Amino acid sequence: MTRGTFSEMTDKGRFECCLGRFTRFLYSNSQKPIKFSSIIKSKMKVKIRKARLSDVQAITDIYNQVILTSTATFDTEPKTIEERRRWLTSRGRRFPVFVGEVDGEVMGWGALSPISERGAYFKTAEVSVYVKEGFRNRGVGRSILQKLIEFAREANFHTLIAQVVKGNEVSVHLLESFGFKKVGTLREIGYKFEKYLDVEVLQLIFD
Ligand SMILES: CC(C)(COP(=O)(O)OP(=O)(O)OC[C@H]1O[C@@H](n2cnc3c(N)ncnc32)[C@H](O)[C@@H]1OP(=O)(O)O)[C@@H](O)C(=O)NCCC(=O)NCCS
């Protein structure tokens, strides 16, 4: 088969050609090879809704994967379905859990949680978001966080905080894009996978 000139290529061929160059550029400009699949991902249409009891299995599976493989949460032992069911049903109206659904499947969840039982903290909540492995970087986390912030504003919270393990740049980027600001670092406050871990505290104060 003879090779065509560039102008004779099909659209698909041209696209692949450009991808090849783009990939080489990324490899040559980074210390570590960046996985191609983590760069070009189309955003998914995400439906956000309050979590139901029937979501407990999916919520638990998503969270347990993070517990077992990552320092993104400081939980170290997988949760049981029963524990997560209690966690979901005992939250009260001010501290909801939302899920992000794509084509009827739960792809992520996020929660508002109290940061302390002490009364003076009642205008503050902590946000957390977890997206199913394999479906990250497609807009699910952003949609869930947006919903949590909207809910918190309407529920009259004054401020939201997020505690992010140092090095979790995707989380920091996501939070900062909604106006969260880094307010400090708790040094060596966690210990997981045989390493001390710093936590960056980010805060959003509503007007
Ligand atoms: C952090 C997390 C919740 C973000 O959710 P997500 O669905 O993957 O993120 P989104 O697709 O909504 O993307 C949010 C932003 O981060 C960027 N981003 C996401 N993944 C990225 C990656 N792997 N590399 C570079 N940028 C990335 C997106 O481009 C987007 O930025 P933009 O809108 O400015 O373009 C999700 O990746 C996750 O569950 N990670 C593991 C658990 C975790 O870290 N939870 C947070 C604990 S504080």
C-alpha cells in the first residue's frame, strides 16, 4: 500500500497523526510519562441527585477502592455496607450525600459533613467527593462539588472547608476553581502506607 500525502489523509488519519505528535510532546516535556487516557477524556452528562438507600452498595464500593489504594482518604479499613447504611441514614437534612449518575449508574458521591459536634461550628461544613475509578476526569467530581456548594449556600452555611492530602493536585485544582483558598497545612497529621502525610486545609467563605 502506498502512503498518501498529508492532504490525502482521512479526517481520522489526520486526527491520529496529531495525537501521535501530541503524545510525543507530552512525553518529552514531562518527567514521568503521562498516560494518554488521562488527558483526552470527553465530559459525561451527569445527573446529580440526593443519595438513596439503594445507592449504598455503589457508594461503598467507590469509597473502599479509595481507602485501599490511596491516601486521598485517611480511612484505612474498608467500610461495610451496614456501616455505610447507618452513615447515610443518620446524617440529618443539613448534611446530605449527593450522587452523580451517568446512564443510571452511580459514578461518584459527595457529602457535606459536620466538622465538629460543638455548637459554635454549626455554620461550617466539610466537603468530600469521590469518583469511581475509571470514570475520573470526566466532569463527575465537578458536578457533585457544584451541587454541594449550592446546597450549602442555600442551607445558610457560612463557610465550607476541605482537607486534602498534600499532593492531591486534582482535588486542589477542583476546589480552587470554585473559590476555595488554601488556609494552611497540618504537617504530618496522617500516617498511611508507612508514610507521614500533610493535610492542606482549603476554605470557601460565602459572601
Ligand atoms: C478528585 C476527584 C473527586 C475529582 O473528580 P473528577 O470527576 O475526577 O474531576 P473532574 O473531571 O470533575 O475534573 C475537575 C478538574 O480537574 C481536572 N482533572 C481531573 N482529573 C485530572 C487528571 N487526572 N489530570 C489532570 N487534571 C485532571 C479536570 O481537567 C478539571 O479541571 P477543569 O475543569 O479546570 O478542566 C476524583 O478524581 C477522585 O475521586 N479522586 C480520588 C479521590 C479523591 O482524591 N477525592 C478527593 C478527596 S479530598
